[in-house]
Amino acid sequence: MKILVLHGSMYGHSEVLGSAIVEGAKQVEGAEVIYKSVDETEPDELKDAAGIIWGSSGIFGEPNPKLATFFSKLGQLWFTGALQGKVGGVFATTSTQHGGVENVCRALQTPMQHHGMVIVSNAGPINADRAQYGNPYGATAVIPVETSQEAPMNKPNETEMQIGREYGKLVAETAKKLHG
């Protein structure tokens, strides 16, 4: 069972969060997890996947141009119904708390809905970490921008990474239930 995890990372933040999702998906027995950039992905590669998880950084509450360009290439898959019934999940990053991370997730879900995919919610058991860092739409991270050019790239915190792992595992488990 193939799980395809795609990132449209601009500065590396979404790529790092996506790596946690990959770790979680790999925990599911029988899951063959492929992780790549949308820049390196051909639309036909999605046909063989039981589960597809894609993610992006946000720009004013919308997915970045890499994902928008990738989505524009999926018309033939839509026309033939090639993604109908596949399991989908999303992840997103922003640089500010009110940067629209939930809106980015919802915008990433819209193409999945047009393709007839089954979207997995990230509504896990509520605890203090999920109340502060989680949301029901997908895995997310808010990564403040450093003002110094010498500062190392900021990364999702460990709680955001753990929620990402749990979400990757959940999407893969759901794909296994539906597609074996």
C-alpha cells in the first residue's frame, strides 16, 4: 500500500513538518511511504497511491505558488476520476500565529474534495498540547521568522512534530482500512 507525502516547501519549514508525517505513516505495517517535493512529482504518480498527504507553507492564508502550480496539473486526473476514493490528508506551516494556517489546510483540502478523495480529519483526543498546537484540518506548525540572517532555520517544535507523526500514522491507517 503506497502512501505519497508531497511538500511544496519554500524555505524548508513544511519539508521538516512533512518528515514527521512520513515517520508516522511508516509506523503502519505494509505502508510504502514515498516523500518528495511537488516540484519533482508528476501527476500520474498519484494514481498508484492509496493515500496522499500534501502540504504547503502559507502566504496570506493560502497555499504557496508551488502547490497552486501542482494543482493546475491535475486536470486529467480529475477528468478520469483517477483519485476518487483515495485517502487524503494535509499539512501546513505559517510564520505567525494568525497567518492563516487553518485556512491553508482547508484550501489544500479543496482539490481533494474536487477529486472525490476521502479526507482524514486530525481531530485527536483533546489535551493541553492539542488545544494549543492542534486543529481538526491537518498537521500544522507556526514557525516565527528570525530577524537575524545568521540564525539557523527555525523548525516546528517537538509538539507540532509529534502531532504530525500521529496524523501521518492516522492517514496511513485509514488508507489501509479502505484499500488494504
